[in-house]
Amino acid sequence: MTLGIAGSLRGGGDATDSTEADGFREPHVRSIAKAVSYRVLGTSLTVVSAWMLTSQWSVAAGLGLVDCVGKIVVFYLHERLWDRIDWGRSKPPEYTI
């Protein structure tokens, strides 16, 4: 793994990996994995907050589930939209030798 310009970790070497440097788009599976891992953190915060307000685990879990599923879909769509935007990416070389 290498540390990217923005300070994020980048996997390396796998044939299914794609990075902005090689001119390919990020795979759908990677976008999904990022969305799910982020939502685990967000849903935990939502469930704990809802439980603190209601003192009912069933209500807190229900709110957490709705929040989790909805935000995974929105995050995935957001990632795919941004993956189509070239702004801020370095251009791959015209050719390589």
C-alpha cells in the first residue's frame, strides 16, 4: 500500500485495482466496500444517539437500520457520480514506452 497525495492509503498491484494514474475508473466493488465500512461507523453513532434519546433499543435499532440502508445507497451513488468527474485528477500520459 502507498500513501496517496491526499493522505489516503492506496492498494497496489492487484489486476482488479484501478487508480486514477492508470486511467481506469474505481471498481464498483471498491465503492461498495468503502460505503459499507463508513456506514458501520455512522450507524453505530445513530443507534447509540437514538438509544440515548429514547432509552429503547428496538427504536434505536430500527432508526439505525433505516439510516444505514438509505445512506449506503446515497453514498454509493455519490461515489459513482464523482468517479465520472475528471476534475482534480491528474491526466494519464498520452503514451508509455
